[in-house]
Amino acid sequence: MPKEIIGKGTWYDKAAKSLIEREKSLGRTLTPIRTESGLGASGFPHIGSLGDAIRNYAVALGVKLQGYDSELVAFSDDKDGLRKVPAGLPKEYERWLGYPVSDIPDPAGDCHESFGSHMTSLLLEALDKCGVEYKFQSAAKVYELGLLNREILTILENVEKAGKIIKEELGQEKYLETLPYFPICENCGRIYTTNAYEYVPDEHKILYRCTGMEVKKKWLNGCGHEGEVDVLSGKGKLSWKVEFAARWKALDIRFEAYGKDIADSVRVNDRICREILGFEPPMHVQYEMFLDKGGKKISKSAGNVFTPQVWFRYGTPQSLNLLILKRFVGTRSCSVDDVPTHMDEFDHLEEIYFGKSGIIDELESIKLSGLYEYCWMLKPPIKPSVHIPYNLLVQLAKVAPKGSETDFIRNKLEKYGYLKQGAEGLEERIRFALNWLNDFGRITKIEVKMSEKEAEAIESISEMLQKVKTADEYQSAVFQTAKNLNMSPKNIFQILYKILLGSSQGPRFGSYVEALGSDKVIKELRKAVKKSGKK
RNA sequence: GGGUCCGUAGCUCAGCAAGGCAGAGCGGUGGCCUCUUAAGCCAUUGGCCGAGGGUUCAAAUCCCUCCGGACCCGCCA
């Protein structure tokens, strides 16, 4: 059974291989083979936006790995209009609905020149952290510089054909009458309220009316202005239904993975690209979306969407890359809860990569090592970092004295023997754990079921705790009770920890009671006994 | 109305491209460390691979049908 490994044995290598073969059979130049990712700029970038770029970059890396030149183009859709005020922004932003996001002021003050560039910069920042290299393009700039001019003209010259293709593929008849171009209204400045109704080829001009449009089930009033625009002036943009095609050709894009939410647009654009622009469209792969897990709030503050920045508060960029790269198919639901498992899983991959894990299947090992390298964007470190279960760090952080958390945790880990191989990256991990604890640290109480005898034991302990004062005495109360009632201490400890911590294990009971205060503990214990209905 | 994905151990999932022994982690259980030490180690438990059919010497994997769950599109971008 001959199994030949392509590249690093990942999905991305396979895609890269068929991409190269496709380009060869099309007889196109191979320097470079470009992939593209579209960056939405009309809201806070979330994990999905980052995922799109990372996947397209991974394919570009796969191409490089096979000895060909490649490049990721990160194309910011910053000429799109604002359709909805993103959660977390003041309602006053409604006044900007319909304006190109590159013409709206920066919501964070004046750190960027516009709303669009602020949003884009958040995503680029995340890409940088994740190790993605890209060539940045801004739609606003691209139109301004006239980089799409030839394609705009060709499309407008063949506008009936374009409208027909759109109708055939989508059943949408709108573009049989309206031109697939949105002028920015020279009177009110909005882009989504204009209706382009006539094209004058000789002067490459479009005549439009600012009539208004329905966006997100809300009617946006136009200002009624009638005007004309030179389509080469950059004072407008193509509709998405034809714009992809234009930029694929103009920027010479050969591959673009896309989320299934825009599958229809891609299908239409493929035909526009091939049949009107005469350019064989890029190879595509459709991936599934990332979803939020229902009903789970990330934090109390409103509008805290699941952004890369949130992930980086608790985990490394590589662990986020793992989340995005490890699986290609399948709808993915994800939330910040996934950080600990992905941190641990990444450690596991690192052990395999550095040959420190137990014997596993060779093919499996190659593939997982390959995945590890892709998580590092093929620039893995020479030395592994320190590996500590994420939960352990959080637990240690929980009991660490305020003010000297780092020293406390470091000492404990030393004692547990975790730092024998060095402490590379320990500070960062402690910081992640402290952030996690700080944001999600509250103890989740569970209803504890217990037998009559167990309830009796808890009640007895409560009484004994009232009479004594030191950690040792607290501790021995448990064993004394166990002896008196002829029960196993283990059993009692488990119940105690379940009541107090929601887990069947815990710190040394005596010192825990001392730290928390016996009054509080007694109160908790009695409450639990009462709830269990055994007393 | 059109389309996509998922279903494998109690849980999270890998394995499916390219058919060849049913896998991992977590959890559970038991044990070790002279009562708990939030560590660690050892052992052990776990399965109608959603159902049915087809192809094949051989199917979790490929094809068809169905069931269940979820999502996207059907405004716009």
C-alpha cells in the first residue's frame, strides 16, 4: 500500500498540489501563484474573518513548500457601505448607515483615519500575531488608483450579459435593469442609496439617482439627488456580484478558499470572470463557518464578540492557528471555552514534533508534526516551550496569594517537577491563567446529592469547625468525623469539595478553611445539607 | 424553494482525500505515593462507526436511499 506524503501531509499541501497542477495545465505563469482573502471592514473582525485569511495563507505556504513562489493578498473591503451598527458601538452610528466604511470616522477616536481602517487594522494585527505574511490591498485605494479600471469597463460594456448570468445563477433579476455599480452620491456621500440606471460608454459615465435602498430590512432614505459619475474616478464601486471577478483578474488571483455564506456570489463571479473578463477564475475550496456556541456569554460587558484579541488574552496565537487549521470540513462551533483544550492540544503536538511523545503510528506522527509546523506558519521554534496543563495553572492561580502569584505558581510547579526541562514561556502562561481566572474564575456551584449518613457527616464537621481555630484542627475534624461514623475520609472529602468548589478534588482542606474563613465554610456546608433534603 | 456540513466510547473528537485489525484525549473505576498531594504514576472500563441497501476478496471510509441534528443562501455586501 504505497502512501506518498504530499508536503507536510496536511490538507493544505494537497490543495496546494492540485492548485499547482491546475495552473500548469492552464499554461499560466507561476511567479507567483497568488491566493486571496477578503477582509470584511464593516464590523469588529471575529475568528471567522481571521480563519479565512489563515486558510488561504496556509495554501500559499503549501505552494511554497513545493518549490513555487506564492503570495497572499489580503484585500480589505473597506469601500463597502455600513449596513448595520456593530454591537458595542453607540446608536448614533446609525447616522452613518449606507456610507462607505472608509468615509466614516474611527469609532475609537482618531487612532485611524476611518472606521474601515480601524476595523481592518484589528484584523491585520491578529494576522501579524499569528505569523501570516500578506500583501495588503485596500478596496478604497484600489479604486482610487484605478487598478480595476479595465475590468470595470469590460463589465459595463457587457452589462446585459452580466445581468443574465446573475439571473441564471441566482434567479435575481435586479441587475437586468440596474447596473452592477454603486456610485457614491456626490450630494449626501452614501453608497447604498444610489441606483445606477444608465451607462454612457463614450464618456465612461454612469447616471444615477439617490433613491434609497432596503438594507438589513430597514429602508435607507436617499437624498433624491440625480447625478453622474465617471466610473474610472474611484467614486463608486462594483457590486459584489461582479467585483470578485474584477479583482481576481486585475490582481491575478489563482486561489481563494471561501466560506459557504458567499458560495452564491463566488459561483456568479466565476462565470463573470470566465465569460466576460476572459480569465479562468481561481481555484476554490469551500469551507464551513465558525459559529458561536449558543447561550454562552464571553463576558459581562456588552458586545464582546469572539475576536482574535479575546483569544490572545488567554492563549497563544499558535493555539488559535490550531483551532483554525486542524480541521477543514464541518461546521465548527467555537468559543473562548476552547482555549484551554487547544493550548493543551498544541503542547501535545509539540511533543510529537520534538519526538518526546510515546510511540505512535508513523504516518500519524508525520501528519501531526506537519500540522504543528503549519500552526507556526512553517517557522517552528528550535526548542519546545514548557508544557503545563492549562487547568493546573488556573487551579494554582486560584489559590495563589494576591500580589505574588507568579512566584507562588513557579514554586509549586518546581515542586511538582514541571520545570525540569526549563521554563520557556512560563511567564506568558501564568499571565494567560491569571486572565482566565480573573474573567471566568467564579466557582460553579452544583447541587450535591448525598446520603443521610453523608449529610450527617457534613453536619458533624460543621459543628466541629465552629469549635476550633487552626488549619490542622480543621483538617483533623474531617478524619475524626470519618472515624466516628465509620466512613472513608475520601468519600467525605469528595463531598466537601463538591460543595465548596464544584469539583471532587481540592486543596488541603484545613488550609483552605483557614484561608476562606470557617464562618463562610460552615454556612456553605449547612446550606448544601439543607438543599439535599436529608436533614 | 436551492445548497452544504455533521452523526464513531459517557464527553470532545481523530480516522474517510488514497477501502485493509475500531483509535486518541478527557471522564469513570481500581490501585500506588503511611489520612488529600487540585501534582504524578500504574492498571482498567468502555462501541449496532445514525439506519438500510449497493460496489468489493475486504467498507467507519466509495455510491444510493432514508432518519436525526445544525448551518448557509433565497436583501446587501
